[in-house]
Amino acid sequence: MTDSPLLYNAAFGPLNLAAVRSAPCQMSLGERLFLYSLVYASRPRHYCEIGTAQGGSALIAQSALFDVGHHDARMSLIDIAFDLDKGARQMLARRAVFHEGPSLEMLPKAAEAAPIDFLLIDGDHSYDGAYRDIEMAARFMAPGGHVLIHDAYNPPIAAAIQDALPTGNWIDVGLVVRHGNDLDEPPVADPRWQGQRNFWGGMYQLRHRG
């Protein structure tokens, strides 16, 4: 993360908050605001996300970096199959590098440029996939780096987070956005959570111990 303080007179420019509302992503307003605010406040040198889909969360993060004047920050976007329209891809291409493929292969490539200061995990929503992404992230995060995990209310993802904590790699910040829904979906398919409601939403934050 950036070590030098940001002078106050540089921090009160106009904010591009329109992206927070309009960006195409499956996040509540609270989740969008939290993502924008944490990126804006922490000014990561290298922002990365697993699970970009239509690019909404990346557009929110890019807006925060632009608004705070952090024009030299890196962005690395990972998805098994991007679903970006032409406009979103063009906007993100100003700053971002696109890594298409499994996170197991793409995260090490993304980290070759620089350690990751901020990672949003919103990719594989199975227990095994979420646990793998959290565990793998510890190898590539900068000391004190932020990890945000989306859909933390989903039972398999919630379990993956709790099972990853005893590794000792993480400072447990906790559930930081408490907005969730069940969207009238069927129960969780994984038999380990048989009969549990399929909740979505919520953000959980970890910080890398370094």
C-alpha cells in the first residue's frame, strides 16, 4: 500500500460516484459503497480481483483510484470467461490487465508485476473454490494488504472463510457489509450444507499479516 500520506487538499476533488450506482455488478448499494470507499482510502498500488464478470466491481474500483488521484496504480482482473461489453472493456483497458483462465493459474501471473495490495474475491462460489482462492492469495499479498470476499453470507463461502483463518496468514477484520438476500433460490446444493438457505451478499474482510 502507499506509505506516504495523502495531502488533504488533494483528497477533496470531485468524486465520480455515478459508477457506484450504475456499474453492472450483483452487489448491493452498501457493498458498492464499501468497495469504493476502501479502495479510495487505502490507495492500493496493485488492485486485483478474481471474478470480474461484467466488470462492475472493477469499474467502481477504477473510479475510486481515479478520484483519489492514484493514476499509476495497477489493476489485474481475473475471470474464467469475461462477460464485458465493449464500453466496459475500453474503460478498464486504460489501466487494467485482463487474465482469462482459472484463478489457480492466473493469480500467480497477475502477481508477477507486483505484490497485490487489494484483492476482491468473487469467483468460484463453491467451498473448495473459495477456500483455494483465500489460501492461495496469502502467497501473493503485500504485508497489510486487504482482501474482500463477496457473498460471505453464502454457507459454503462462509465456511471456507472460517476454515482459512487458522492458517495464521490473516488478520480477521470480520463481516464488514451486512446486506444479504436469498433471491427465493433453492437450498444449497452441496450436501455438506443440506437444506440450508442459499443466502447471497455480504462482504468479509481479511488483512494479510505479512
